Amino acid sequence: MDDLLADFVAETREMLEASEGELIAWEADPGDRSHIDSIFRFVHTVKGNCGFFDFPRLEKLSHAAEDALSDCRSGHREPDSALVSAVLAIIDRISEMVNAIEAGEDLGEGDDAALIASLEVGAAALVVEGPPAGAGTNGEPEATEPGDEDQGHAGKADAPTILRSIRLPVDLLDRVMSGVSDMVLARNDLAHRLRQAGNQPTIDGPFERLTTILADVRDAITRMRMQRIETLFGALPRLVRDLSGELGKQVMVDLEGGDVELDREMIEMVRDPITHIIRNAIDHGIELPSDRLANGKREIGLLSIAARQSGNTISIVIGDDGRGLDDAKIADKALAMGLIDKAERADMTREAILQIIFRPGFSTADTVSNVSGRGVGLDVVRDNLERVGGSIKVSSTPGCGTFFTLQIPLTLTIIAGLTVEVGNQRFAIPQSYVEEIVHASARALDFTCVGETALVTFRGARVPCVMLSDVLELPGSELSESERTLVLLRLTSGDLFALAVDRIHSHGDIVVKPLAPAVMKSGFYAGSTLLDDGQPVLLLDVMNIAEAYELVSDARLRMQLSLHDQEEAIASPTRLMIFTDFEGRRRAVRLELVERIETAPASAIERNAAGARVVVDGTIYPLVGLPDGTLASEKVRLLRLDDKATNLLYAVREVEDAAELAGAITPVPEDPMIEGLTLIDGATIALVDGHELFARYGRPAETGVKPGVLIPEGEWAATILGPLLESAGYVIMRDAGAASDALIMFEEDFEAAQALDMRFDAPVIRLREQPTAPPGAETIYRYDRNGLFAALESVCVRKRQAA
Amino acid sequence: MNDLLVIAQIAGRRCALPALNVQSVIEVGTITPVPRSPAYVAGITALRSQTLTVIDCRTALGFDPDQWPCDHRAVVVPIEAHPYALIIDRIEDVTTTVGELGQVPGGFGTNWARIATGMIETRIGPALLIDVHALIAPLEELGSAA
């Protein structure tokens, strides 16, 4: 039994438990419509899910019950006690079958005709013994039916089955999660106090361990709640395949963005909506292959499902290339059903008419098929999404297809955030919006005001600039305009604007927590988060702020038109990044080449005869521009240059600023590394020749191959050797059985191992405790960092060559 | 009727909160202000890893908070899954009710009527019983209107 089936069983059982109360209430008062709705949804979902698996009996039963209930809902039939009993008997049967499915038993060829027949109007009431409504009381109704073959299942199904996973209440997870967050805060506090108390080797060691453990636990707990949307997508191709097969259509699925992470609860929340929409798309949207060919389309329909995280929402777009929605038909139907009146219809745009499909009780399907079109679904889909603060929209082009866009909020999820400061208060911005951070002093920004709107020039375009202090009505900052920092934000609509803040604080992962409604109403915040020091900060709702300032497309279009002429006038000048290299010379490099500025610890730099290399984010890059001799500083600023194929890092002493190339470039034939000299602000600056640089040093980055090193046991190795190697880009292994690229051992251990005639599957680097080497020993003093790295590097080089 | 009550001074008046509604009483640490939120939202503060919305009850009731000294303690009440910290003048006591809930002829005054459930006799004297939901809920309407 696969996971999908386990999910199906668990879901059905949960729904069964939830609808038990409704069943009992309905039995007491068959005329009450409100109970019918929830029971109807239950059988509808069961029916939908069985279509997905292969349970024809289950499907037949639930379909029959659904038909009968649907008649009651539409008012064609008055529910009576006979119907109630019949539906209850069917639900009991469903519950038995689910037990059988879970136990992995065959459902057999049992005869459900009697049960189904009892649903017919005027059928003799089933004689139900005992308390019939409890869905858990297996087997009682069927006792009235002789000849039932699977009576035995009820007994068998009660036997305990092996649980392979457990379902936990989300509050419990929340509690554990906030407990861990509290622990992290307590740790930070303790760390602070320890620093004040000075070095205490006996405490620092265990404390470091605590920190590592806590980081691990925190990571695990966080992941407990997060799930890649892949887990949801995994089930879709099968669903599509089965549905399209059943309906005689050919459909291809295109899934995108499976790596988007969503809160587990949210995934559960969107599972049903997505299934419903896909079912509708295949049933109503995509045409039969013959019709498609007749309309000049490909025979195979395309269903695309894409998940994307943008700022503080996750959007899931489900699109098909089918016949599209017919707004006239929808409006007529809505009129006929009394959902809208004539006057309303006349005022409605096509867009507005399309959204009617989310109203309760709406269905356009002329015939009720096995798959969809019963009017349950889209209204429920919308309700479910709105309950968690999401939304759903539909857009459609007749003849071309339909797109459903689901927006799901990001609350309780973890996003990368940038912390900025304005007026002595800090705020967080979702990193995904941030295009670039520019210091306002840069001359090229050309800060101007057109009317009340401030504009800056960014990459040759005028971009509106908004002061965060104005947005939040904070007292004006003490900084002058040129001292501010501009955060350029790219909205999902593609619009760009600059947000002026006093300074940038930090960036890192933040856990977004919901805010109280009173604060949410202001519309400027999307949530809150706690900084490392335990201070809460507000997460800005970039989209809403942009909307408030009419920076989002529609509103901006008019403004752009008037700006268009100006934009034309600004020729895009060549821009340069000016820096001082390690020999104190001012140099420049074309800005397009610079991907970003990195800071790397000196320990991440490796030098050997072949040249220097540096490890940045687990990838090894060639490094140029280093001074001869040792580095004076612990950290090195690096320009990451990118020629779109390879990356190269250029070590610099200081990054100055970006500037425009104003005058001509005078070639310097004597130095191949220099493209030429140019005048910037009256000073001569040599422009680095990008072509020559990449030709000489450029090499595709060596990704992923972090060499694994097995280190000895003990505190010294764990606290001194391990971190040193890790910071130099090696992966530390502690499990002696793991495959590693190199082994580091103490001489004594190595001798002992040799005495035992042990074999090593990786080269061994032997360490000794004394600074001076005994003659003839191939050992390295344990504090000889360079020696150690040289040995490791040569081992790794040999390995690479061998590979 | 012997319910536990948390007795607090709000704008110089003795008020009672049903202890069942109260999660804890905390020393308010640093409050991060929330710019452009309604005035009664004093800001947000962290209680361990939880974020509390700090409401100044005096402002919420239309009084000037500076008139009443505050002992920097707040009552934490969870309302509709959101924890709020209510700033009051000071906490007086935790006590039990000794009488039934009653009304006073003439009411409690416009500021108070909105949030008062009625007058309750306690062991330390009469107090105004406050409905915490009313304290937050109508505020939101006021807030959006503002």
C-alpha cells in the first residue's frame, strides 16, 4: 500500500469522524438541510478520491449516495427517514471498506445493489438495528442483508494495523516550535553573559556543543512544519492520467516549482482545492481530442500547475489550454439561478462575471458527470482558502484556456528577510523583493523630484523613490538624503521602486508570525518576526505599500507614459566599479562584470603553485588580485566577476564606488591585464581587461565536491580541528564507517591501527602533538595550519586528477 | 458564584478581569512601536518567542495615559488566537467574587459602558467587570474608521 492510499484512508476516516455528529443530528431531523450539506461533501470527496484509486465498489456507493443527496439539496426530493437510513447504511459500508483497504485486504465482489436500491424514492426502509448513526459501529446495518459476502471484514478490520507514520495536532508542533525558539533566545542570553565573563574553557566547550545541538534541533523542528509542495504535486500526474482516461481526453501535465516550501498545514489546506480545480479543468476545460484538432489545437491538452513564492505569499497557478470560460453562459446561468439580477448583470465586466463561479451553488455543467459539476467545489474551495487568509481568482480567454490563481499567505513560514533601520526602528523586508541595495550618495542615482514624487536613476531608468519614514509617518531621519540607503524592490508585477531607509541592518532567515487584526488593518505589515536578540520587528507588506503609493502597474502606466520621453534621453552610459587593489592602486572594472561583492575569511583562501582559490558558499572559485606574502586582515573583500559562464573572484583592498565612464580609454599595450586608462573625477584609473582576466584565470566553478574529512574523536578535534576545516570548505565526518576523501589521525592512533594491520580506504594525514618532528616522520604538527591544508589540498588534488 | 478575578486599576478605576481569560501578568519589556496603527496599539513586544500586541487600556478607553502612572506590568489575554498584552495602571490583587453581577442605575459613563459587563462585588470592594473581547473588538472598528 503506498503513501497515497494511506493518506486516503486517514482522510476518509477523519472526515467520517467529523461527520458523525452531523449524521446523528440528521437522523434526528431528516428535514434539516444544513446537515445534508456536510454529509454530501463527505460522500462527494470519497467519490472523488476513489476515482483516483481503483475502488469501483466504493465509487458506486458514494456516487449513489451523492445522487440522492444532491436531489435533496436541489429540492427535487424531500429527505425522509427511509433515505436517512439508506445513506447511513452506505456510510457504514464505506467505513468498513476503508478499514479493509487499510488492512490491505481485497474488497471482493460484494453486492451493494441492495444498499443502492434502498436509496430510491419509495424504497422500503431498511430495518436498522441498534444505534445506526455511529459510523464506528461496523456491520450492524448489513446484518439485515442476507447474502452479503464481506461481512467478515468488520471483525478483521478492527485488528490493529502497523502505523508507519503518526499524525500530530498542529498545536503540539507549534508548542515544540515555540519552545525551541525560547531555547534559542535563552542560549543567546547565556552566550552574552559568557562573553561578559570572559573565556572559560570548561564552560565554552559544552556550550558550543549545546549551540550546535540546538541549531540542529531548530532546523529539524522547522522542517517538521515545512514541506515541499512536491509532496502534493506527486499525486497529481496519476490523478490527471486517470481522469483524462475516464473522460476520453488526452492531457499532459506540466508541474513547476515543486521545491517551493509550504507550511504542512497549508499544504493540507490547498490539497482539496487543487484537486477540485484539476478535475474541473479536465472535465469542462479541456476538449475532446477531436474537438481540439477541429479547433486547430494540439490533440493533447496541457495542464500546467506552477507554484511560486513571491514576497509574503505563495501563488499556485493552475492553467489549462482548453475552451476557456464562457462569460455569457455563466451570466445566463447565474441569472437563471437567481444569483444575480438583470441590472447587476448589465454592470458586470467579463472579469466580474467569471468570478461568479465561486458563488455557492453555481454550476455550468449541463450534465452531471461522474467527475465534477455538482456545484460543490469552487465555493468550498474559496471558503477554505479565505479561512486561512488566501484568495482565488480566475482568468480566462475564450478558446484559449483558463487560469486559476491561488494565493496563500506565508504566515508561519520561514523566508529570507532583510532588516532595515529607519528612525531608530528596525523593519524586515522579504528578501525576494529586493533587487539591489544602493547607497544614495552614488552620483549615478541622480536624485530628483518631479512634483512630489522623488525619482532616482537606476540602470538608465527613472524609478520612483519612496521614503520609508514618510510611509510610516516616522519622524524624519537625522541623515541627509545622500546618506541614506536605497533598497530597490521589484514587485511581482514587474514594477520597480526604491525604498529609502537609514541603513541596512542584517539579513537572514526569519520566521514570520501573524499579527493581531488591529495591526494588520493598517495595511503596512505582513507579520512580525523576532530578531536574534529577542526584539520583535515588523515585516513590511511591500505589495500593499506599493499599492498605497500607486506604484503597481495599472496606476503607474499613465505615469510611465509621461516619463517615457525622458527615459529615451538618458543614454545608458558604461558604468565602472572602482576599487583599490592590494598594491594600493586604484583600478576599475566594468560594472556589468561584477555580480556581487563577497567577503570571505582568509582561511577560505587556498594558495598553491597553480594559483589561488577561494571557497564561497561551498563552491571553489579561482581567485586573483591577492598580494604576495600573507594577508594582513582576517577577512577579504572579493568582487565576484561573472562572464555568464564562469565565475572569478578578484580580491580587493577596498571597494570604492560605481562611476560612469566619462572620457575615452587610452590603451596601455605594455600591460595585457589593463584594457586602458581613463579619467574619472580628474584621476587616472586603470581599467581591468575583463577578456584577458577570464582568458587567463577563468575556470568553471568546481561545485559540490566538498572533500569529506574524517577527523579523530575527542574534544580537541571537535572544537578546534573541525571548525577550522569546515571554515576552509571541508565536510567533517565523525562516523568512522563513512566514505571520506581523507583521514586525519593522531600518530599514536595511526601506529596502533597499523599494529592491528588495519586498512584505510583514504589517504591518512598524521598529526603529532610536539612542534618539532622526530626524524623521518611523515607527521604534521597539529597546529601547523598551512602544513595541514597543504596536505589536504594535495590529497584532494590527487583525488580530482584520479577522477 | 465564586469566580477568580484579576483586579487591576485602569485610569484610576478598579476593574476586574475574569482570571479565566488571563494567561499571565508580565513585566513589559521593550515595546516596538507600530507606526501608523491605531493609537491604542502601543506596539508589539516579545514574551519569549511569542509576539504580543500591546494595547494601552487607558488610551483605548479614551483617557490620557500620561495622567496615570503605570507600574509597567501588563495582563496577557489571548483573544481569538492572538495574544494581547493590556497595559493598565497597576495590578491590585487576585480575588474571588462575593456577589452577583449587577448594574448601577445611571450606567458607568460613556467611556466605560462599551467594555463593562457590570459591577461585581469582590472581597476588596466593588469593581467594574470588563469584557476583554469588547475591549479589543470594537476597537478594531474604531481603528478602521480612524
